[in-house]
Amino acid sequence: MLKRHNPQLEHRLQNFTATGDAEGLLTCLRSLSNTDFRTAGYLLAETLLPTLSGADFWKFFLCLVPAEPKAYLGTFLKAAVSLYRCGDLSLDAPELETFAAKASLIDGRKILETLLPVAATPHEVSRLLALYCEDRPQARIAFLLPTATAPCYYELFRNFRQLDHLPELLRRYCLQLMSRGDKLSFNLASITQAYFGLPDLPGTFSLRLEHYQLSRLDENFESFRKILLL
């Protein structure tokens, strides 16, 4: 059972985060019992790491996570989401590229599954994919399809355009979008069907596009987003 409250342990960990002593924190964590280690992970993710500056967060990240990704990556990713949503962390950080050079496929998958849903811009989405995903449209699509956000769906549509010679595959992707059941996914399925001239899909779409709107999909993210959110 996870014990979430341990003031003495929290104070001990806070001494390291407050002074920027990443190596000391790593040594401390390695000395803990299994019970205290689980508590420490909770305290770091929920309380201590989210109070750091972006620079300090990445300093601790590069010290602890490569040492034992299985033990620390999830903890740091949870805190990263909190910091990013508060505007205190950048997904353009060079540390993400540094870690990518050593990350396993499992590490990369965890990063993409955690950070893609919160990424606020297509640039951030594209960069994360460039760092942690195989450079093939189908590989990128596999991570983008489950993530129903406008930035991710913009990148998804851009990857669809690389597969315009495979209409049956695009149709299967549309059916997967529709199976999600949300408006954004239905709209993208409708956009994809109209843009690529795919055979009729089962179901009724509320989004109906004029020819001039289809041409605007290629202009930029904001033009695409306006149509997607209709």
C-alpha cells in the first residue's frame, strides 16, 4: 500500500530539491526501503518536482531518469505535465533531445503517451515525434490517433497526406477515429473523407465542408483548427 504522508521523508527529499543536489537525491533514493521509495516517488511527482524551475527540473531529470528509467521516468513525466500546464516547462528543452539519444523504445513510448496529449502546439507535437518515434507516417499515426487534441490532429492530418496513395488505409484510420465517439474525431474523419475523396463512411457527419474550405486545410494550423472545431 502506498503511504502518501511522511513529513520526515518529505523534508529530507526537499533538502536536495531546494539546493539543486541531484546526485545527492539519487543517492538518497537508492538507500530507501521499498515502502519509503514508493512514498518518495509520490512526493516527488505530486509535491516537490512541480515546485522547481524548468532548468532545475531538467537538471534532476537528466541525473535520475537515465540512471534508472523504469524507476524514475513516470515520476518525472507526471511532474512535467503539472509544470507544463502551469507554463513553467518547455517541451523545446534541449534535455529532451539529450535523453532521446539514450532512451529505449519503451521510454520513448511513455514520453509520447504522456506529453502528446498536453502539447499545445503542432511544433511541440512534431518535435516530440521526431525525437521519440520512428520516422514513418504509420508509426507517427499510431501515437497521434488516440490523442484527440487539435495540435495532434493537425499533425495526424499532415501524416495522412503522405499516405494519399493508400485510400483504403486512410479509410481504416477514419473508422478508428469514428470509434472514439467524440466530436473532434468525427470532424477529422469527415475532413479526411472529403479531402481525399474516400468512399462513404458509415454514419452521419454534422460537419459538411465546401470546396473552398478544403483548400484552407493546407494553409496553416489556425485555418485547420477553425474548420476542425466547427
